[in-house]
Amino acid sequence: MPKLLVFGWMVLGTSILSDMINSKLSQFSKTAGPGILFACTAIGVSHLIQSTRAGADFGLLMIGFVILALVLKYPFFEFGSRYANATNSSMIDGYKKLGKPALWLYFMLTVGSMFFVTGAVGFVTAGFFENLFGIDFLGEWTVVILFVACVAILAIGKYNALDSLIKIVAIVLLVSTVSAFILVLYNGPVETVDGFVPDELLTVSGIFFLLALMGWMPAPLDISSWNSLWTLERIKQSGYKPKLKETLFEFKFAYLITGILAIMFVTFGAFIFYGSGEELPNNNSLFANKVVTMYTQTIGDWSHVIISASAFAVMFGTIIAVFDGYSRSLKRTVELLFIKNENNVKSNSRLLYLIPLLVIAAGSLVVIFQFGDNLKELVDFATVLSFVVAPVIAIFNLRLVTGRFLEKSSQPSMILKILSFTGIVFLSGFAIFFLLTKFFS
């Protein structure tokens, strides 16, 4: 099985590298944006928190499960970019074509998960903010300050501000992470303490964490609709309508980088924490400080500012993208469900974007206050919730790109279709197993 997973990842990587050779840099710069936004949304809790925890608790064994999730969830994310380019409309518009019940179900799944997801990301971001600036007296007000900043940035600049900010974050992220990874490999894994007993994966708690890891690896599946919205917004912003292969290449490239970085973070956890006898704290600020401190102890004290700034940049980019993604998707869903007059849609467009921003911020703060300092419980709850609803989104996405809603020339290859069916079986099987374990054990 591990060899098969590695082979699958190599096939995907080879395909992407082949596309890279055939792509022109000038064309790529016109389409670059949606994929980078996706990557920065993904590289947050799933990488910095969950992947590091995976390596710290279970070692390099978890790389196989990370690759499994990356390969089997790939088609459903790619379908967002594919559908937007081929139809000039979002996946959310597509859900309406499947029938009003499908759109209502998407709306309910979004509302049911957005406060927990945004709360989890915001809570983690606040921890790294406090670590970077040495703040330990604001408490929950740190999250309030961050949320106000996010809402202000998006309310003033919307996509243009988001696009520019995310590209800066992406550069900082790549340079700092790759540099740290090279130094960690050079220093080698930490010495195992006497009497160290590895955590067992095949237990209720181990399987629960595995589901939490794969639930957001590399991201919640419902953000495939965000990617379609960002793709359309990028076309509108740049005035350039790329060919389908150009849009897909931009996403594939970002997805490959996302996967490589996930493996790096698992390695960080395994080399720095696994077998050391050190435990990751449950408080968000202490967790952030522990992660940064352990990295700098391995790499060198000189890197403390760089690691702290990079970690916060990663999380801030994630929370900004999460706010925008949920607000943009809710805006479009409300337009399709409740507003029939196109003139009303245009006249209320800005208001329909701002109201969800404020609602998400307020609701997420309530969730954070409810969970208090229990970082792991909040993150695990949000990530498992995403995993449970993933099969529904996967089925919707596959129907939109393989049936009568998309021209044959724009539909995915047979290999991608087979991979999609495999992914649906995988997601459904694990979701059912979790529900049976949770409620009947």
C-alpha cells in the first residue's frame, strides 16, 4: 500500500511537471492567484498544526496517510477550477442546476460548519500572533483584534487586497519552510528518550486523530467552490480569459506545492518532537510558543524571529482566505436562493458580501469563547466535521463535471474519473466508520 501511494503521488507529480514544461511564464502570471489562495488556505491548521502533531505523535508513518488524502481528494478540488473555466460560472451555480435541494443542502452544510472552521483557524492564528509579539495579557481579545483586521482588509479591498497579500505570504512561507526543512534534515531526528513508548494509531483516539488529519488534508473539501469563485474573480480582475489547461496548470502547481509542504511539516514533527518526551500544549499561545521554540532549538536561536514571523504569516494568510471564501460563497448562495431580480443582485452586491463577513466573525468568536483554551478539541472537532460532510460535496462536484452540465471536451479524463469514484468510496467509508464508532461504541 505505501508503495502504491507513493507511485500515485509520483504519477501526479510527473503530470504536473510535464505541464510546467509546456506552460509559458507570461501566461502563468495572468492566471496566478486562485491556486495560490487555495494553497494559503490549506497551509494553515492542516499543515502547521495537524501535520506537525501527526509527525510528533506517530512519526514518519503518517506521511503515507497524508499522501493518501492528497491523491484521493485531488479531483474534487480540481473540479472547482475546471467547472469555473469551462462554464464561466461557479460550482455554487452548478449546485443549483443539480436542483434546489442540492443548493439548500450546500447552504446548510456551509452554515453548519463555517463558525467552527473559522473559529479553529482564528484561534490558532491568535496563538502565533501572541508568540510573535510577546503578548500574553490580551487573552481572547487577541482574536477580536485579528478578526477586526481581517474584516477591515476584505471590506476595503476585497479580492485585490487579498490577492496581493496572499502572494507576499506565499513567498515568505516557501522560503522559510524550505530553509527550515533543509536545516532539520541536516541536523537529523531528535534523540529518543529512555522508556519512550510510541502512540498506537489503531485505537479510538488514534483513528479519531487520523480522521481529523485527513479531514483538512490539504483542506476542507467544500472550499472547492471557493476556488471556482476565486477563478472567476481573477478573470474579472485581470481581464484575461485563460484556456482550460492554463487554469488547471495554475491549480495543479499550487496543489503540488501544498502536498510537498504537508510532507515537510510531518517531517518537522517527526524529527523534532517524536521520541523526545515533549508534549504539545493544548493552549493556543503555549502551543505556538512550543512549536517555534522547538524549531529554533533545532535550527538555531538566530532563526526565532524568522520562524515566528513565518508561522504567523501562514496563519494570517489562512484566516484572511477563510473569511473571504465563506463570505463569497454565502453571498452567491443567498443570491441564488433568495434574490430573483438580477438588478437587486447587482445593487446589493457589496452589502451581501459585508453582512456574511460580520456574521462569520461574530459567530466564530462565540465558538472560540465556548471552547476556551482547549485548542486540540476545537481543531479536531472542526476538522472531523469537514471530513464527515466531504462525501456530499465530492458527489456533487463529480456530477457537475461528468454529466450533461459540462461539455465533453472539458470533462476530466477517465483516470481522473476512476480516481474520483475511489475517493468517494474512501471518504464515505471513513465517514460512516467514524459515525458508527462515535455513536455506537
